[in-house]
Amino acid sequence: MGADTLEMTMHGAAVGRPQTFSEEADRARLTPAALAALRNLATVWKLTSQEAADLVGVSVSTWERMRSDHWKQSLSQDQFMRVSAMVGIYKALHLMFADDMADRWIRLSNSGPLFMNRTPIEAMRADGIPSMLEVRQYVDALRGGL
């Protein structure tokens, strides 16, 4: 089968290549939803502009344009990876906790080796995408998803 054809079906739903965010057309199509998710996460997690900018991998001025809907570019592949990790963390926390702990956890100091007495936000800001993916895996493992 060609790269653009569907490779298999699962429960009646077509399954193709995994989403990699490498195609500009895909990024352009998905950017509005990703930006909406980022804005919501920034609100729920009470992120400062600097924290949000660091997590997305942009300057504060670029984050402010993204936040105010004045940014009309597509997110980069790296930025989509960051958004994907954060949305996954948010979802896993809400599956694990039935109360406000789901939104507070991200700001609580953690003594585990992944965090070294930092909050998850501090760890992700300091260590970038690798840390974001590790936090995502950590939360998934805690909830029994791995």
C-alpha cells in the first residue's frame, strides 16, 4: 500500500499513518485546536506568561500573540510535541484524580528522581521536551496506563 492509503481498519474506523506533525498542511489544520488547548491549559494551570512561553518554547511576546489570538502561523513540529505532552498530562491527571488535585498536582513539589524537589511545571520548563514526555509517561504509569 502507498504511504497515503489507509493501512488497516480497527473497529470500523480507518487507521493510517501515525500523526507526526511533520506535514505543514496537518499543522495548519490542527493549529487552531492546539492553540485553544494551550489557552485553556494556561488558565486551568494558572500559568504566568513566562511559564506558558517556556512550556510552548516561544518568547513571552510570541505567547502573548498566541494567547490573544493574534498569531496566525502554524505551530512547529516541536511545539505540537509540547502541546501533545501537556494535553496528555492534563487528561491523565483528570483520569487519576476526581477532585481539584488534577489541576493542583502540576504545581506541587515532588521529591521523585524525575522532579528533584521541583514542581512538574518547573521540571518541564527547565528540561524541555524530554522532561515533558517523561512527566507524561510518569503520570500515565501512576494511573496504571502503562
